[in-house]
Amino acid sequence: MNHPRWLPTLSFLFVAMCAASHSALAAEKTNVLFIAVDDLNDCLGCFGDPQVKSPNIDRLAARGVRFNHAYCQFPLCSPSRVSMLTGLRPDRTRIFELKTDFRTILPDAITLPQAFKQNGYFTARVGKIFHYGVPGDIGTNGLDDARSWNQVVNPRGRDKDEESKVINYTPDRGLGSAMCFYIADGTDEEQTDGKSATGAIRLLEAHQGEPFFLGVGFYRPHTPYVAPRRYFDMYPLDTIKLPDNPADDQDDIPKPALQIQPFNYGLTDEQCRECKRAYFASISFMDAQVGRLLDALDRLKLADRTIVVLWGDHGYLLGEHGQWMKQSLFEESARVPLIIAAPMTKARDQLCQRIVETVDIYPTLADLSAIAPPKDLAGASLRPLLNDPQAAWNRPAFTQVQRAGFPGRSVRVERWRYTEWDHGRKGAELYDHDHDPREFKNLAHDPQYAAVVAEMRGLLAKTFADEKAQVKAEK
């Protein structure tokens, strides 16, 4: 059968029109680069730390807004990550520890990356976005969520293979929760985080022509604190100082708040300083990998159409109140670094002092990307603050932990932090951040502040009662 001579030309035009249509659709959608950092607190130059060197995170901050008072919902990796990625508070997800797959509780939840996937984005994960244990699960899927991604990459580097060289000052504790470090040999690219950056850059190169949601999860500064030697050299040990805690600091603090006993794990000051130095070195190493991602965005001309979020899954204590790491409701444990650089918003290189939560991330990215989020999300879009960091905002932040058989729950507003242990039966704390930002003076039992306590207690009671009611309705 003879075909008309114009048919090949028509076919070519049809293919070209489809390709052009696809390119136009891709151009309309803004990409998302979501960077999650394991156990990172606010020890960063752009958040005012005078010692830590973080030039690449600082330059990301210059592109958008850094939130100086962002708070996680649960200062432990898996509960925090599940809460942020589902947009639900921990009492809804019912994830309070590190072993349970949230899908066994919320099988129909639509996660943040899943929402983008359902809206035509290529979604990929490199490293730790959902939870898996560090260092035990490095190189595996851990508790990843397969429904969220089109592609996953599980890097494994020398830090995992050379664990026998780690110096552990608390040998009765596993490396994932120990005071331990390793001054590594070799290059950045041989470490797991270096491989994560390399894998992420390859994905950016391969998918630059289509809308993408790329989650990159860095492992450091999670313990064991591992970084190549040159990063340790940035922090001479004699420059590392420990917090100056008052002698009577712990006298008015409820016992459940002081999880680490003896204080500082019973280590010497020099051992603590070595660990703090290693934590700082790990931050600077991780920062260099963030720099590689930002360089790739610029090289591929993606920066002007990519929302970049950098988020720490919870805060981290470095000897404050004699405590280390996480699972605390002190400010240093609940407060997290959050930076959002969004090309469609107005603010650049600005610091926002409003109280925000990590459950706000999901509705924010959905809003900025014109994606309809699930209706039951706990947070609110931060778009108004990304246009004007001084805009009116009156939302408190809620953080909780679980002790053996009872909860600890905390609410943070601009001036106050109020915490209850076992609904107040095992103690309460009230701190005035206008005059006591390091939370040394507990005012919870001072009659002068009874009205403040009543107001804060009401905020806690209402929010957690609402969560309990929603859980009951879902059963």
C-alpha cells in the first residue's frame, strides 16, 4: 500500500509537537531538591554560630529564608521523619520509636514525595530520607517507603567499611548512639555522604529535562562522627569549648527531662571536647557535599526553577544541661535548621523569627508547586513568610517524646517554652526565652507565672486532645 508523501512529515510534526508540549509542561513545573541532614542542629554560620564553618549552607541561605525558630515534632529520627513526610503529628502516625514501618499503621497515607509522584514528577531518593539506622543500615533500604519513589540509591562508603577504626568513649553503647568518632583517610567522595552527592548529581544530570522531586539524605553529623582529616584540622581542640552550665542547673529540672545519667555520660571534659570537635568536623564535611549539589544546580541551569529545602530532622545537644544528642525537650533538641530557597517567592538572604514546625514543610511545598495536598495535614504553608519573613504569624510549635510508659510534651511560642511530663504528674517546666534563652530557670511553679502556665497548658491540652480524637475517628 502506498502512503501519501506528506505522511512522514505529518508524523514528524506530531512527534515534535508532543515533545514541545512535554517540554512546556516540564517548564511550568518547579523542581524540588529536598536535602535532609541527620542529627544536624543549628551550629551553622548562617544561624549565627561563631565557630562552625558552613560556607555552602550559608550560600543556600542567601538564596532564600532561614527559619531561626523551626521545631521538630519528635526529636528522634524515625518519628520526626515520618511526621514531616506525612504532614501528621506523631500522635496521628503513632510512630514513637525506630522499628515500626508507618505503613503498618497508615497504609493509605500520601507522603510528600508520593504527592509529587502522583502529579507527574520524577521522584528519587539518595541516602536517608525515611528512617534507617546509622550506621547499621547504611547501604540498605532500611524503613524506606517504596510508594514514594521512582528510583532509589543506597550509597555505602569507607565510613561504613572502616567502623572497626572508630574511637568509642562509651563502649557499652552501639555506634549509632555512642560518643564516638573517626578521623578518616581518603577523599570526600569515598565516604557515604560523598557517594550520596555523586549519586544525586547523576540524577540531576539524567532528569534535568523533566520535573523532579529529589530527596538527598546526608548521614553526617550523626554519630559516629566521621569526616576526612582536613575537616578535623579546621577545629583545633584547644578552640572547642563546652557549655558553661550553672552548678545548680539541674536542681529545678524534672527527672524525666534529664535522660542522660550520669551527666556527659561520665566522660572527662577533654573527651567531650573531642566529640564536639568531631561533630563540628562532620558538619563541615557534610556542608562540602551540599556545595557540590548547589554547584550542579548552577552548572545545569536548574537553580532558577528549583525549590531547595535544607532540613535537620531534629536538634542536638552538645553538653547543655549535661545532656547529649536527642530525645530531649530542651530548646537545643527540639529546634532544627530549616532553610527554604524558592524562586517564586520574594525574600532573599533573610532570617525569619516566627515560630514554625516541620509539619509546615509538606503544605508549603504543595502550595509552592500548585499541588493539592491531603486535607488532614497538621501544618500550614509558609509561603507568606517566604515573601515577608516579618509577616503576622501566630502558630505555636509542639514537640513530644516518649519515656517508659508516659509522654513528655512541649509547646513553644515566641516568648515561652512549656513542657509537661506525664501530663504534669512527673513535673513541668516553663522557660522565659526573652530573659533565659538557655533554659536555666524553671518558672513552672512560680505563682507569678501561674497565668502563663495555664495558657500554655491549655494549648497543649487542646492540640493533643484534637490529635487523640482524630486517631479515634480513624480506628
